[in-house]
Amino acid sequence: MGALVPELDQRVITGLLTTRLARTKGRRLLLVHGKYAANGPEEFSVPTGDGRRRKVRVAHATSVLGLTDAWQAHLATKNVDLLVVTTDVPGERISLDLLGEMVRSQIIAVDEADIVKQLFGASDLDPRMRRDPWLWLPAALIDAEPDATRGGWPQHGAVLTLDAAMRALVGVRLGLEGLFEGGASVDVDALLAWSRTLGGPERLAKLSEAERRGITEWLAQSAGEAAPVLLRLALQGRGAEATALGVLASVVTGDAASADAAVALGSVFGRGSRPSELRAYARAVEGTLTRWIGEASGRGPQSEEALQRVVDVLHQADRLADDAHLTAALAGNPFLPSGFQARLHGLADALPKGPQAAQAAWEHVAEHRLAAVLYPKQVELAGMAVRLRRWLDTPEPVMSSVGQAVRTHVADWGWADRALAQLWAGGGEAEPALALVYRTVHDAVRRRRALLDEAFAARLGPWVERATTAQSGGALLVEDVLRTIALPLAKVRPPLVIVLDGMSSAVAAQLGEELTGAGRWSELSGEGRRSAAVAVVPSVTAISRATLLCGRPSAGGQSVEKEGFAAFWKQHRHTAVLFHKDEIPGPAGQLLDPRLVAAIASDDVVGVVLNTISESLDHGQRGALADWPVSRVKYLTELLNSARGQGRPVVLVSDHGHVLDRTGTEAGPSTAEGVESARWRTGPEVGEGEVSLSGPRVLENGGRVTVPWSEEIRYTPRKSGYHGGVALAEMTVPVLVLAPSAELAPAEWSELPRETVQPSWWEAEATSPPVSIPAKPAKRAAKVKPKPRPQEGELFADDAVEVPAATPPAEPALLTLGQQILDTTVYKHQRKFVRKPPEHKVVAAVIDALDHAGGTLSLAAVAAAALGSGGRTNTRTEGLVTVLTRLLNIEGYEVISLIDSRTRVRLNRETLREQFELSQESV
């Protein structure tokens, strides 16, 4: 009988007595079938149920004589109330004397289920706990009961269900008590965290085989098929690798999983894991990693901790994959760092094939789960390379005039300069193959841009000789910026004129994108596009800035600028004040000088000169010169906030642009006669890459200078960048007009939609009309000389740009999506229930504009579409969208809505087609 005798410990005895003490009827001997644990205490006290405690002695006897001796010894002891003797002696052998002293006059068999009921305060137990395969559970619950200081088991009152019992047991056994608070359920995410805790897996390993198996099966039912895989890893002592190994398990989740990969994975996980379990485990780990990456996307210590956790796990996964020879099979994994590098290799292969292949490859790179949190610079750099690849595929540029050239530079070529600068600066270490392709793209763009600069210099020579305000050839002169742009604004509200010394079109593109993208600023224009002026020659601060601020060709320093600025505005019946570098910072505790703050709060026209960009050319780092967020321009954020607070429009304008030094370390200054500055000289002889200019626009050396149009020429020691020459990036003066509200727009002005500012090639799906460049050159137009078209495999060779084939005969016009919607019975019926709906042409125009833009547009672009339709709306843009929601959002389905803090409009085209019963073929 020995092997069948249950071992009883203090917990079991205590539980048994708790259920039996009320029925002792004064008797002091309790015989229990079993064997008391050798290391159990001989004496202890138990609660009686009425708030008191009763002292108990426990002994074990294997014979009738032993039972008698234990009882006699107990009688000799006066300070113990009850004797409990565990024994395997059959009941029929017990003497009548002992039977008369025993509780219930029989040997008590332990009913663990009754004890569990008492411990949980339950009226009954789930019947399954009394049958296989859960017979082990009551004993485990008794053994695992938390001590009195922790409150014991939670009290249930009603039936103790199997699920409740297992949640309690798993919480204590695995150290997951807090997980189940509030009725939460266990999931693999929590188990993965548990697997990484110190001692967590060891707690499971110490349990009996039956209990381990039962817990594993219950977790599989509760947390899914992934749980057994994780628990097996934990029992193998691989808990610290469990999350990383889940990434490896993804090799069996794809359709293209190879037999070799499956075999290699089997060697990692062993024979116990079924393919379905591994797939579930891989999905669960991916879910956990996705959550971590979401946490890492924020700011602060917790986000940094989450990012470090992600990086550690995924680098560990890459090492394990390498050890298991699974790196190649996991090349497509969206989490592994090696998978990100594989996508970059794919981009390197795709860039030479054309814009569409490059875009698809870039999207694949950007979709990697680590792209935004770990590799944002590399993703941005790759995106710039793809944009430049699209730009190289645009039609051959044509230059008809100086004015058209600077306007196109602000609208198009300057954006290419922006992407080019970032590609040149780099962003993270690129693999050799990708770096080579980047250089190829970079060099192709540089060659194409050099052709544009050369053509511009050819146009500039005759223009400079005779250009004046009265005869500018359609160009906006830098001295006319205040009169043409700032003065009309002052008629509504005096502007804040911020001169960003040295701001190029590339820098303006980035600043404008950031400022208007957040919805706090609207860009205004009187001509439906961003303005651009032409600097004076040479394009240096001493003359170009004074000319800008004085409103006439001028030269001089700060005193000349102050006097000229005030005099210009006085002529137009405004008082004005100009602040320079040392007059901007405030005293301790104030960012801006109180006089500057007071001026912005007044009705004066205020001008401020910021030198951050121009000063960076002297000592800026290579990468920093390519990236110009608003926060990097000192005092710009504070000035803009102050202007916004006072309801002022802002004119962001440059005095000239700049070029970057991209020459190699071996390149020195060009040897030339009459050097005056880095990018201009007085010597008469003209070399390659230079041009001699003379006329009223030349304000140095008596009206005649020699200046380089090539970015590679400098006459002085190396700096980070230069100005003074006549490259487009130097001569173009970008002008941005920003307002906190479009209501500040002068008569005949309007808000400039963001979509019309970006060139059509900047995004994969063009959302703006192409820049207006004549298909054929106008009379005397300087056409950029084309190179021979490249052969297949030489897409970047010799700057060639493919010219579109002749336009085929027009086919019969098809109805647009908007026109089709207007023609439906559903629309006609819905329109009857909308008060004062917009005209049909307005509705169609807005739907079509959103459709062509891929479904999303800014409010300004929607307004432009409505205005361009020629129909009346009788409401502001946001109100128009509200009316359109009533017209198009049938039965609560969201067809059109405001998003991004109500700054953009989204059209769900699929829902639109479904609600208005359009077939896919008809669209």
C-alpha cells in the first residue's frame, strides 16, 4: 500500500482541519490516511472559524502500537488541543479504545476538492476538477496557496470554475499574479515578457510533470497555439532568446517557405513543435514587436527603453539566423535589420530600371517595421534618390527667359537641389552597391543642373545689360519685392518681413513644407504660385540685401538697410523698423528683445534679418547644410509665434541664395585675376564655367564683373558654401507669404494649396499641375542642349532625359468620377435632402480633384478645385466639406471627411463607388 499513500503537508492538514473542526464534538484524536511530510512542523495552530485558533500536534504512525504510543504521549501533554496522526494502518485493525477517542470513529481520507472549496470560499467546484486530466489540480492549488500575509486565495463564493482556478494557479506558480487583475486574460505578449524575467522559466521547471503539462495545455487554450512553443523554450533555458526565435519562426509562415528552411528551423526548435504552432508563435511575436515599435515611436525614457528592447531582440534574431543558416530565407522579414538591408539592395537594383520600379522598391523599404524608428535617415535618403530618378525622367527643360528660369527654379529645379543636397550629404552608412547607385543618380542630376546653370548664364548676360523695374522682361527684381508683395499685404495688416540671409530655393522648399504642413500657416499668393525674384550681381549680401530692404539698387551695411527700409515704407504711409542680429535676443528670461516684441505688437511694418543660413556657409557641417528644419534657423520659431499671436502676415524672403562646396578634397581655389570674393572677380578674361556681366544690375566694380555660373568654381580657400556667383541657386530669391488665416489675403490674392507648390514629380502620384514650361522654346529661347539618348542599361548616362512621344489622337472623352456620381439616381435622390447644396460642377470638381490626388488634399487645394469649377459654393471651404459630407456620406458611411486636425480632406473612393452603385469598370 506504501506507494499509494498520499504525502500530506501542513497546508493539507490545515485545510482538512478547517473543514472538520466544527464536527469534532470535543474529541481530541484525528486519524488521517496518508503520510505526513518529514520536514513538516510537529505543532502549529489552525483557525477555528469563530475568530480563535486551536493548537494541533501532528505525528505519523505505521502500526497499531505506534498509534497507541502517539495517543498516550498526547494525553501526557496538556498544552495541545488536538492530535492528528497520519497512517496507512487499515481501519479494521484500530482498537476499540482508540475508535472511541477518534473524530467520527474512523480514519479520514483527505478530499482535496473539499479543501480547495474551503480555501477559495466556494460553494462547489467545477466538475472537471474531479476528473482526468485535471485530477492534479486540487493538490496543486492547496500547495500553491499564498500565505496569510498575501491574503490566501481570492474568495469566490459561488462555483469555482476551472478557468478561475487555473488563472489563480498560473498567477502564483509563474509569478504572473498582476496579469489577471481586472479579469484580464493571458496572452503570448505577457508570456514573452515573463520568459525574459529572472527566474521566471525556472519556476515552471520546478513543477511536477503533470502540473507542467496541465499548465501548458491551459495556456495553449487561453493564449493560443503559440504558448506551448514558448513554454518549451523556457523549460529548455532559452527564455532570453524566445522573442528572437519567434522572428526566425516566420520562415514557415510564408507561401514560399523552402524545405531546407523548414529543416533548419526544426533544428532550432526541436521536434516537439508542430508547424501550426510555429506559425502561431511567429505571428504572436510579430504582434509583440509591433507594439514595442509603437511604444518606441514616442519620446522620453520609456520610448528609448522600448527602442533599445526592439534593437536588442532583433539583432539577437539576426545572430541566431546566421548561426542557423537562415539569413537568406529571412531576407524578406519585415522586422530584421538584415531584412532592411536586403530591401536597400533591392532599391539599388531598381533605381537604374526606371521611376516606377524605383518607387515600388522604395515603398518596400519604407514598409519595413524598423524604417521609421531605427532607419529614418536612410529611408528619407532613399526617397530623395527616387525623387531625383523621377526628375531625371521629366521632359527636357526649356528656358525662355530669366524670369521664367527663377520661377521654375523655385517651383521645380530648387526642389531637385533640395533632394540633391540630401543625397550628397548622406544619411547613415549605405552598402557599397547602393552607395554606387546613389553616386550615379547624384552625378546625373549634377550634370543636368549644370546645363541649366549654363543656359541661365547665357540668358542672364543680355538681360543684365538692360533690366530695370520698368523693363524686367517679366522677372521680379529683388528691389521690387517689398512693393509687389509686402505692400499689398500692409493694406490688410502690416506684415513681419523676415530676411533669411542666404536662403536658397532648396531651403525655402523645406521650410515652406514644414510651416504649411502643420496647418498653422496658410501660404498666400497673388499669382497662383510661389514668388521668386532675381538678385543683383554679384549675389553678395552687401548689395543684394540692401537692395531688397531699400526697395532700390543699393549697397551698404546695417545703417543703410535701416534707413532705406524706413524710407521705403514712409513713402507708402507706413512707419517701419528693422532689427538686425544683435537687436534680436532678449535679456535673461526672454527669448526676444522687448523692443522687438513691442514692435510686432504695434501697427508698424517690422523687418528682421536672420543670419543663421549665411553663417553656416562658413563653418557648417556637410550633413547640416542639407537639412533646414524651422527649428534650426535661430529665432525663426519665436518670431513666427509672435507674429501669429498678433495676427500678422509674414514674408519670408532671401536676399540671395547659395551653392554648396561639393568639390573633392584635392580641389583648390581657381587661379584668376582680380579676385574680390569667393564667387566674383574683376579680371576681364573669362574662363570655362564663367561669364562676364555688365549693366545696371551689376553693382560692383563700376558695373562690370566676371562671375562663375559653375558651382565647382571658387576663388578663395574652401568653406562649406558660397554665394556671389550667378548659378540659379545663388541668383534666385524665393519669397514665401505666410498668414495665420487666409482672411489676411489682399484683394485678388488667394491661399496657395500645398499641392500646387510641390512639383509634380516630388510624390509618386502627382497631386499638382506640372510647372508651366513651354513645350517649344519661345523666340530666342535658350534650350538646354540635349545629349544623345542613353542605351539600355545606361539610364543615367550623359544627362539624357527621355522626351515624351508625340501625343496620340484624342479618344472620346470619358466621364470623370465626379460626373458619374452626379449622374446616379442615388445622388439625385440624396441631393433633395440637403439644404442649399453646392452647384453640380463644384461637387464634381472636388470629387475629381480628390480622385486625381489619390484621395487626400489640403483644404486649400479643395478650395482651389471648387473655385476653378466656376460654380458657386456660398460657404467657406470647411463649410463646403461639411455640406459634402451630408451629400455623400449616406447612412453614416464615411465617404468624405476632414482629417489631420481638420486641415486635410479625405475621400474614400471605394466606399463612394459602393454607396452610389458604380461598378469598378465604370470608373
